[in-house]
Amino acid sequence: MTLNDLSEIIAARKSADPDSSWTAKLLSQGPEKCAEKFGEEAIEAIIEAVKGDKARLTSEAADVLYHLLVMLTACDVALDDVIAELAARQGTSGIAEKAARG
């Protein structure tokens, strides 16, 4: 499964019954709840990275990616737009890119 595949599944669940799908339930709670859940998962990934537990980090990283896509969907931000932003930054030094953003 690619991130594009997962993004499409999440978008399709936006109109599903919240009682039938965890994704639909999250999306029905709005962008704030989706952002909160993304933050929780990101913190869990950080903890596993610091512990050095590769298996748990792998699992938490999958959760982070999933919840990022849910949050993007809740905020009506397309994955393709994020990918386009990354492509626009390609070939630019990370230091220069950060300086340009101020």
C-alpha cells in the first residue's frame, strides 16, 4: 500500500458512518481532534526513537503517517499538495529553505 492509496481510503471514509469506521469517527470529530491524535502519535514515535526500539518505532511511525493523512483530510489538504511542496523544495538546501520561510 502506498501513501496515495491510504490517502484515498481515508478520503472515502470521510462520508462513512462514524459507528462503522475508526477513520470516519476521527474525521467526524473535526480537525482539532484529528490534530490532537496526530500529536499523540508523534510523541509516541519520539519516545520509541529515543528508546532505540526499532520494531515499536516502525509501528508508531505507521500510526504517525496514518494520523497525518487523517489530519490533512480533515483540513481539506490534499496529499498531492504536500508532495508538490516537497518537490518544490527539492534541490534547495534545507538551511536556505528554512531561512526563506523566516
